[in-house]
Amino acid sequence: MEKYIAFFETDEQAENVGVVIPDLPGCFSAGKNFEEAFHNAHEAVSAYLEGEAYPRARSLEEIKDEWEDWPEWKNNYNFVVGFVAFTPMPSSQGNFGKRRTRNLQPQFA
């Protein structure tokens, strides 16, 4: 199982929550609240990784050191750090072609 770090950003009025997964470039989602944002992040990760080799999940420290958008996020966004877990599921043929994700509660940084 890979646990991908996700940044959950709230707007100034806390009306919407945006989600970015730094280890999956271009993978993002949003929701009207944290619950909907978690659900939509699950769907986004599932769609992103459909039929693809999945990358190793980096630690928060690695993301801070390596992710080119980190300085902008650190200085300009109101966000919490959470995870979206990804687990390959065996298919009927016995290989691990299908995948599933599950949402974990955010861990505040």
C-alpha cells in the first residue's frame, strides 16, 4: 500500500477545499467540504493510476525538499496535510492489475 501525501487547501471563506497530490503530477481535486474533498481525492487518484505503474510515495520531508511548488504552497496557502492510501487489488486472473484507494483522516502539519 502506498500512502500519498495530499494537501487540502481551504479558501478564505472556507467554502471549498482543494486537494493536490504532489507525487502524482496533475492529480488534483476539490469539494465543498473536507468529506467531499476526501471522496473526490479518492476518485482522482483512482483515475490517475488506472492502468499505470504507480510511483513511490515520498515523505513530507522529501516533498518539502524536492517539490518545485512547495515554496509557493508554504508561503501562500492555508492547508492541512493528509494522506490518500492506494492498494493494488488482485484481479480474477491472480495479478494485481486493479487498484483501489481509501481515504485516511488528515494529519495536521
